[in-house]
Amino acid sequence: MASYPAKELQDEFLSAIRKSQETVIEAVRTWAETVRSVTPKVPSVRVPLAERLPKPEEVVANAYDFAEKLLASQRQFAEELLKATTPLLPGPGQAQQEQKETAASAG
């Protein structure tokens, strides 16, 4: 795929987002370690049916799996919509459609 100014901006934007995410992760790690070091030890409590609840990692994975499928579906929809409207666009798409119509009416 060719590079274009918008792609370069997208790459810079994604890079900035990743850097800010790394900063937040480090801040949360530091906060969690501080909280753990100053809070007293408490005995664990057994919550009924807790083992049947999904783990936090599973919740995150499932949410992103769903989002990935949804995004792929939306991309496929957009690509098919673009193909369906190609005959209306000026240029090769229109010329091809006109040739098909001419061939169909001649036949």
C-alpha cells in the first residue's frame, strides 16, 4: 500500500497513543505497589460461585475478540458497498458498466 500524508499522521497518532498508554501503565503499577505496601494484610474471603465468574483476562479477551469481528464485518460491508457503487463513479467503473449495458441490449 502506498504511503500518503494521512497515513503518516495516523502512524504518528498511534505512536503517541502507545506512549501515553505506557505512561499510564507505569503509573498504575507504581500506584498499585504503593497501595499494597501501605495496606494491612487481610484474610481472603470466599465468595460463593466466584469460580464460575470469568477471569478479568477472559473478559478483556472476549471483548476485543468481539470488537475485532465487528470491525472486520464493518470493513467487509464498506468494501462491498464500494463495489456496488463503483458503476456510478466516473472513470473505469462507469465505462465497464456502460459496456455491459450495451452488450446486454445488443444481445
